[in-house]
Amino acid sequence: MLLNYIKIAWRNIVKSKAYSAINIGGLALGMAVTILIGLWIWDELSYDKYHQHYDRIVRVMQHQSFNGEIGSQFSNPAVLAQEIRNKYPSDFRYVLQSSWNFQHTLALGQKKLLKSGSFIEPEITELLSLKMLKGTRGGLKEPYSILLSESVARAFFGDENPLDKTLKLDNKADLKVTGVYEDLPYNTSFRELTYIMPWELYLVQNPWIKAMENPWGSNFTQTFALMADNADIDLVSRKIHDVKLKASGPREARFKPVIFLHPMKKWHLYADFKNGINTGGRIQYVWLFGIIGMFVLLLACINFMNLSTARSEKRAREVGVRKAIGSARSQLIAQFFSESFLVVFLAFVFSIIIVLLLLPAFNQLADKKLSVLWMNPIFWLMGLLVCLFTGLIAGSYPALYLSSFQPVKVLKGTFRVGRFAAMPRKVLVVLQFSVSVILIIGTIVVYQQIQHAKNRPVGYNKESMVFTTVNDEIHKKFDAIRNELKNNGTIIEMAESGSPATEVWNSNGGFNWEGKDPNQSVNFPNNAVSYDFGKVLGWQIKEGRDFSRDFATDSSAFILNESAVKFIGLKDPVGKVIQWNDKPYTIIGIVKDMLVESPYEPIKASLWHLSSEVENVITLKINPKLSAAAALAKIDKTFSTYDPATSFEFNFVDEEFAKKFGEEERIGKLASCFAILAVLISCLGLFGLASFVAEQRTKEIGVRKVLGASVANLWQMLSKDFVFLVLIACVIAVPVAWFGMHQWLQKYDYQTPIRWWVFGSAISGALLITLLTVSFQAVKAALANPIKSLRTE
């Protein structure tokens, strides 16, 4: 019986090639989108699960109150880890200090590589459950040792055994390779950890850490921990919340520090905090794309239902004959479901092919390294469930509707579908285009928001500007390098700073000024710079002047931005004094606000001061008369001449600034692709329905043409019903889209307004697409020879 059902189903598919192609093509496209979204969601939900102790790894974070808000940060004092270890030994297996993941130069003879790595305490290998390919997890117990990832080890040593070989770090220290671990996957928070060095070495290279007068006052390390087997993360988090407050003293107590644990399972999807509350993060995109995937699949199912029910009259006689010779309704339902599942199976096969073709481009667009999970039983189980879901949803209405025909009426020729028979199809078309219009509006608003942030005044000239992180060797020879590059015309100017132009690496408290509330705790980005930093950036002096070598007193001077002046509340601020850790600094200039951190948030109150000890970043303004490639070649050669043991990587400031829009742009591009595919699927269904309507009304069209109807009249007659349905869809979609995008925009402090033309464009686009889709069949039918159609009909 089942074989017979499948045979009949296959004959029906082959008999109606055009409708079958639309059905299978639409379903395949919808399922391919669903599979791609499913793979993306799988990757997001499996983030960091590579690590064996995923459920018990935590990051120690802290809330601090300053500037009238509660800020949440990853950085901690170096002494915090030991304090937690001492006071709560039974709650943790390991509590580890770590530096930030910075680039360092590793050298083997003349071979130099600039790679990212960290200084971490030895137990990090157990915490991350690294898979050691050479050596053991105890390799970091020696102070001058290093663990390499597999790719870095191969880059230096090829197929040789790297153990006990020596690499030079930043031309400062010789490190012995004591282990090689498997490269960490792309979907882990530690994917850029390409080598690990001992924390003790970090302390040796930075003696100022142990020499600090107030070790609780400097937040410059990360703290990771592995919970004890029976420890409850939330309970321990509440237990340790005041550990810093009790140990740090009154100076730090004014910031009301609260220590808490952030589990690894929340690092990726729940990384956003606002005013001390976790507000989510990428989890909203997981939900967004999950909903889009379901709707796109639903659109494809709607096509199947519409086309199947639309052709019901053609199959009415078949149903009547089969019922007359004894077929039960359950058998007819089984027949129609078998057709549905066969179409779905064929669509699934084609969808896998489409996924394989689209996956490389999708990975590049989404910044992922996804692959089809051939050997994962969950993938095939989900594929089976999608097929079952699609087959049931797509086939249920046609099966129940077609099997309900009464054989007597059908065979006597008195069967009529009724004036409301087309109503379900119309409802489904409205639903299809409602979803499509919502996606179109959402995509436009996302791009508007990105463009709104991109058009925000930056406050400095980021063109032809590059920066690089530097070491002490380059810092000592800064003047010589600057003079050489200026004299040979490579650069306009260069300067040192504690942070790049596009980031804030340092902020401070301890500020006082006339009229300040003594109970108010403040924390400002406070960038140490060298002379000419303002000339390199091209910042805009609003009041006062820039730092100058002509004024020795500038070593105790501040330059403030407009937001700082507004926050402090000083009138005529130039010449006023701000106390920083009880040392007076005179305000010599005010610059216009510069966009340094997130382009979607308010600009923070910021200060700049001169320092002769800056050695973090050098920023250079390239001579516009030179090409960027030629200038970078000269800069690299000059730097390498003064420090041949170090490899330098130069980054363009405008490119680093553009990365701030990376996530929103990726989401926008993905959403636009899904919107286009949704519209395409809807148009496939509309095309099929239009062809059916034209075929159904062949005799009417012939009569109208004989009576003098023009092509334009017939086109209008066939198109107006579909246009009306799309207008209803737009009426439904507009308020839903407005509400959804309004809610989405609330996460941005700096947001674009939703303008009326967005909805007008979406509605116009939907109507234009509808007319283009329907017109082909309408005009084709209108141009047909009426004599032939009347004779054959």
C-alpha cells in the first residue's frame, strides 16, 4: 500500500512539472535557510563547550559605582586572586590571575612572528583542559617556559620536536618550550590564545606590580576560576561579593566594589551589563534568527498548501472516483500526506546541496567556521524533525480538504468550491507578505542605525593614521625614529599614548575640584600622551591650547573634552585646577568630544595628560603625498632598524574604527539575506497562484477579449486581488515591525529615529514585487488567442 501511495505521488509530481518545481524549489530554499540558521544557532549555543569544565569555569568580575552609575568590568587588582584563594579555599579548585591577551614578538634566530598570548598561572592548562600534543599540562611551572599552540609550534619548528627548544620573547627573555597543545576552536573565548607564559615571568618583567603602594587600587588583570565540584556558583558569588570592599580600605571603598562570578556558559551570550544588571547580549540574536528561520520555513510551507488547495478542482474527480470504488477517507489522507512527504524529502535533499553551496559565503558573512554536522546524530534528528514538521504542516490542510469532497457531487459535475473556498489561500498569502514586509522594514532600520552611528561626528581626523603597540626599546629611541621619519617625508607627525585612538585602556579615580560633592566617586578615561598627540589626531581645540614644549608646567596639566567640562560643571574651566591623587593639575585646554569607544553610547568625560613614561602605543600621521603601502614599508623598515629583534604590526585607525560596527553590520547583512530569501519564497508561491488563477479563468479571459477587453484591462483584473492582499499584509506588518524595531533600538543610547519613509519604501517595494511577479502570468494570459482558449475550454 505504501509503495502504491509513493508511486501515485511520484506520478502526480512528474505530471505537474511546473507546480512541482515551485513546490520543491520553495521548500528546498526555505529548508536551506532553516538549516543554515540552525547551524549558526548550534555554534552560538555550543560556544566554549570545547572545555571539559565548561559548567564550572567562571570569570571573577566586579561592579563599581562611579560617575553616578554602576559599571561592570572584567579587570581586577592582582591581589584579588590570592585573597579569594585564602578566604574561600573550599569553594574553588583554582583561582588564577591572567594578563590581557596581547601580541608579542616570538623569535627563533632570524624568524620572527607577532602572535597573541597571555601570562597566566600554571593551572590554566587544567582549567581549560588543554589537549597536550607534546609535553604535559605542568609545563608552566618553570618561570622561563612557554606553551605553544600546535599552529605556532609548526610555524617555528615544522615537523621537528619543539620540546626544550628556546624562543626569544620581545627580545627580552629566552623561554624554553615545555609543551604543545591542540589549537583552540574558533567558537571559544580563548581562540586567540596561541601561546601561554607563566604569571611569574609577568611579575619579573613588570616590577612595578609588587612595588605598588596601593595594590587594590589598580585593576589591570583578569581573574579566572574553576569551582569546586560541589560548589554552587550563585551561592559562592553572593558569598564573595564584599571580599574587595573589606580588604581594600577606604580609598577603594568609595567605589562600592561588588565582586561576583560570571559563569563561562554566559560569557558569549549574556555578556552585556547596564548599571550593574546583566541585560543579555548575543542571546537576542539567537532568538531573532531562530524566529526568522521558523517563519521562512513557514512561508515555504504556505506555498505548498496554497498550490495544493488551489489545484483541488483538478483533483476533485480523482477523489470522487476513488471514493466511489471504496477508498476510505483515511486512505485518501494517507495518499495526500505521502505526496507531501515525498515533496519534502526531495526538497530536503536539494536543501542540503544548497547549504553546501552557500556555506562558504555564509561563513564569511557571519564570521563563523561552520560545517555540516555529518557525523552528529542530533543534526540528522533535527533534519528528520524538520521534514516531519514541514510535511505535516504543508500537507495537513490539503489532505483534510481534498479528502472531504463528496463523490456524488463531484461525479455529477455539481461540485463547486464555494465563494469562500479561496479564503484560506488569501489568509496565507497575507501571512506570507506580512512576514516578508516585517523583515524588509527590520533590515532597513538596522542599516539606518549603523549608518546613523557611522555619520556621528568623530571629533578627530582618522584618515592616513596608523598605530602600533611598542616596547621599551622603541620608547627609548622614540625621538630618533620620529626625526628620521619626519625628515624623509614619510610622516607628518607621531606621538606616544597609553591607549590607541579608538580604545580606552586606562581610567582613573582620585579626582577633586572646586565644588565637587565629597561623597561623589568619579572615574575618568585618563590617557597619558606625549607631545604632538593632538597634532597627530587633529583634535579640535575649543578653548585654551594644546600641550607645548614651550611650557615646562605642562607636565602638570590636563586637557579635557567637552563631556568632562559638562560633568565637572566648571565655568570658564581653562586655568582652573583639578586635584589628582592630591597633586594639582591645571586645565590648559578643552577639545571637542572625540568618539573613542562605542559609537552607540554617549561620549565619556575624558582627560589627557603628558607623560615621559608612555610606551604602549605609537600613532603616526602618514604624509598624504605618499601611498599608504610605500609609507608603511618605510615606517616598518625604520622601526626594524632601531629594534631588529621585534616584529611590528601597523593598524589603520579608520579600519579599527570600522570594526566597531562589525557585529551590527554582520547581523544586518544576515537579516537582509534572510529577508531577500523570504521575499523570493513568497514570490514563488505568488507566481504559482497567479499562473493557476490565469489558467482557471482562461474561458472568462477569452470571452472578455472577444467582447473588446484590452490587455491592460485584463492585467488589472488579474492583478488587483493580489495587490489588495498585499496591502492588507502591509497594514498588519507596519505596526508589528514598528514595535519590534522600537524595542530593538532601546539597547542603544545613540539611536536613529524610525522615519515614515521606511514603511513607505517597504510597502512600495512589496507592491512592486507583487506586480512584477503577477504581471508575467497576467500578461501571458491576456495575450493568449481567445479563439483557441474558447474552443479548447
